[in-house]
Amino acid sequence: MPPSQPAGPRPSLLGVFAHPDDESLLAGGVLAQHAASGAATAVVTTTWSPDSHRARELTDALAVLGAGEPRLLGFADARVPDSAPGRPRLCDAPIEEVVRLIVGHVRAVRPRIVVTHDAYGQLTGHPDHVRTHQATVLAFHAAGLEHFHPESGEPWQPEALYAATHPHSGVGELAPLLERVGKKVLSVPDEHVTATVDVTGRSLERKWAAILAHRSEAARERALPGILARLPAPVRESIIATEHFTRLGTGGGPGGALREPAV
């Protein structure tokens, strides 16, 4: 929160992302900044089993970012069926069930701001990212409705919903790296971005440490953590030092502002 803003409810932020590592790559700097300012932060991850190696790596990453313990919904990754044995893939699960589970976490955390994927599913259009976006948009509005699954907790309406995104002008160095390994590059017009956050300094250090905490992904050549790990530090930092968001809606109040908080 900016220094000039009058005192109000304690700022709080909930990220809802598809895979372990998405939180660090897409909003690690914002999560670190908010936690450092005293804001309550938390992350819901829609895929991978709580007893998987990716969940253990997520635990380490969230500890670096100050975002508490993992909150995994436990659906299977669309491209890794054994990521959650015995559970359906996220993209095959009834969306009503996914929404209900996310609503439970929104009501438990009671955040002022919710952050998730954009409608494209980020640059590569992963189906789990798209499904998580869809379910989170619905959950954002449903969480404040008293007759929507009352067993999931007391109603809570967050003030603002943001989608982590990438503008056309912000993918110059990253686009060829992704295209080289056969991945899409789905960016949005610059005017769709409503919040641009500089995460240099200590927040960038924490963000990079959190990305590296996802050790199995950092070891893979085609995964973004692995691609970033092989870059010279100045190039890598220029790619991850700015985070972009599109404000998707408000919950009826004045709305929380997603920006660098005062430390």
C-alpha cells in the first residue's frame, strides 16, 4: 500500500495458480513485496498431489516468499497423469467442484486481492492455466454469496481480482527462448495491462530463490525455470524483474490496488 493511503484493513493477497512454480514465476515479486510489508499472503495450487515432490518444492518456494504453507487442490496435471494418482486431471474435473474448493480457500484466507492466470493461460496457453483462470474468476464472485456452499465457510468478497499477464512489449527477450523449445507466445496488447510492478532489489532475490526452489523444473531444459537458469544473470533479471497484471473486476467495494507496498 502506498504511504499516502490512509490506514485501513490489513492488506492481504491470495494467489491461485495451476502448478507449483507458477506462483514464483508470475507473481513471486509481488508476493515477496506484500509479505515484506506485513501483508498476509497465501497461494492455492490447483494441481499435483500434496505428497508429490513438486509439493515439497512448493513448500520451500513459499517459505522464501513468505506465503505460508501450500494449499494444493490435488488435481492431476493435464500433461502429467501420475502427478495426482487416482484423481482426475484438472481440465477433466467438473468446474463446479474446482470453484467450490477455491471458494473454501478464499473464505479461509479472506484476502483483499486475488491474483490468478490470464484468460490465455499465460504465454504458452497451458490448459491447466486456462482452467484455473476460469474457476478463479467464478470463485471470486461466488465466495461472497451466502447461499453458495455455506459449508465452505463464512462468505467473503475480495475487493479486486487481477490476472498475471504479459504485454506484447514485455516478451522481447523471452519469446525467442520459448519458441526455440516449441512453445507458444500468447501476449496481450499493452493497453490491457493495468498494473506494472517493478520487483527489483530484495524482492527479485527472493523471487529467483523461489524459482530455483522448484528444483525439478530448474533441471529441465524445456521448463521456464530451466531456461532462465541457463541465462546470464543480467538477461535473466531483465526478464523477471517486472510483473504485469490486468485488473479483471472488483467485488463491489473500492477495490484493492495491486502495487508495490510501502516497506
